[in-house]
Amino acid sequence: MITIGFYGRLAERFGRQVDVDLPDGVALSELQSYFDGLDADKVCTLVNDETVTGDGWIYPGDRVDFLPPLSGG
């Protein structure tokens, strides 16, 4: 099982936290496709508190966090 955290407007859409049962592992891009409307190019993705760019593998016990784009002034 992996834990997925959503923040900001993503939490409003998907909930703050979701647990997903994975048999052995899954590509990050495949995991992102489970969530309709989650644009991988427009979110910051962290796996086990490390920023991930591109694709990678997610394994049981990992934590994935999706953060919406931030803007500031």
C-alpha cells in the first residue's frame, strides 16, 4: 500500500489523503493517470519527501505527494 497526499486545490478535488494498494510497484505516470484531471506537467510531485521530475517507480510503503503550482508576488 502507498499513501498519496494532495494539497491545496488538489485536496479539494481528490481528498487530503488516499491509500492505494499496489501489488509490486507502478510507474509514477501510471499512478497519476488514476486521478482524472491530475495534470502531471502542472503539479510538483514528491516521493518519500524527494522532488521527482520525469517518471519513476513507486513501490508499496512509499508516500507520494502532489502539490499544485504555486504563484507568488
